[in-house]
Amino acid sequence: MPRAFKIYCTACKSRATITRTERPLQGFSRLYCSCNNPECLHRFVMNLEFSHTTRTSLLDKDVFINTLISQFSPEDKAKMLAALQKETSPNK
């Protein structure tokens, strides 16, 4: 099960709820938050930004492979297919 992103009030440290999100830029979000503590009811904005990748997406690999293959001639594609079939056949 995925983990939920927990926000805490900056005034009283109680749990808070994200009430609205703005995404002015790719990789950056502005989170409008409201404290769940009825004695506090603080409202605040937190910024969330992308920092860096720790593991590349499998989708990136597929795009790279498809781009590379699309540049091959039909003859080279046939040679590659034959080599892959030979490599994966059970009677090596």
C-alpha cells in the first residue's frame, strides 16, 4: 500500500489537510493547507519541489530503445531480430 504524504501544522504541529494545490511549474507545487486542530485552524502554504531522480523510470528506457530502433534500416532491424531470436531460443 502506498504511503500518504502527511502534512503537519507549522503552528501547533497537529495534522493538517491539503485543501488546494497549484502547479505553476513542472516539478513544483504550492500546497494550500489547513490545520485539523479545532483550537488552531491555522492556514498556510507549503512548497513542494522535485529534487532529483534516485532510479530512472522504466518508461524512459522504452522511449530510448524505440528511438534507437526507429533509426535502424530495415536490414539492420531484421539482423537485430534474428540475433535476438537466436539469443532467446532454448536450443542455443
